[in-house]
Amino acid sequence: MKKWLIQLRSAILVFLTHRIALPVLKYARKPIVFNWSELDLYQLPEGTLGHDLYQFLEKRNLSLMKHYARHDIKHVLLGFDTTDVGEACLQCFMMGNGRISFPVLATVGYSFITMPEHWSKMKQAFREGKNSRSFHHWDWNELMPVSTAALRDKIFKNSV
């Protein structure tokens, strides 16, 4: 695929998610309070979800957005990067895991149309989500001091 087309596709995805979806969702959804600051996360022991979230953000030069922390936590837990393909696979996983929402459907639909070269990765992510334990009900505030590996085990090894 042409480099300029990939860059355009990426720019559109970033625009749709960060300039349209995030601001709308920030006001449309009931806000879920995230009680942790970046300093709090940094001070947690290595290997905890909170510390791993801090490292994830730091490595990518991203700031903690409290209204978006759940999304970033899912990147940490599921191992999908913040690339276009990583975002597409994350949302495909979530769809397979039973999370049907406008952001999930919009991202999966957009990705399916614009990223045919990554269909196999998206299909694999969907299957992984379908075969994994649901974690939508977890209280993210309580899980920051918990081992990331233990939480991944709950999602992937104790699959339903």
C-alpha cells in the first residue's frame, strides 16, 4: 500500500478517535472517576497494572487522560500497541469479548474498510476476545496495585 495512503488512513483514524469520539464520549457517557495520578501510578511497584500503565504512557510520550484511562489500561492488559493496527485489533478483541458500543463498532468498521491487509490480525484478535473471560465489569481503580500478569491470567487462562 502506498505510504501516503497509510498516512492518510492513520490521520483520519486519529482525527475520528481523538477529535470527535473522545470529546463526545467525555460528555455523553457517565464519567467514571479514575482516582490515580501519574505520580501515584509511577510510585506503585513494578509489575503492577498501575505502574505498567505509567510505563506504557511514558514510553509513548502520552499523558494520562483520566476519562480515557480505561482504554489505555486495555492496551496494557491485552498487549496491543497504539498503532492503527493495534487500535483496530484492540477494538476487534473487545467486540469478540462482547463489548458492543459505538466506538467499538465505528473503529472496527473503519478498520475493516481501510485495512484489508490486516484482516487476518483483526480476525485473530476477535477470536481471542471471544475465547477470553469478560472483564468489562472490573473496577479499574481497585486494580492499579494488582499484578498485571495475574490480571492477564484471569483474562486469558481462565477463559470461558
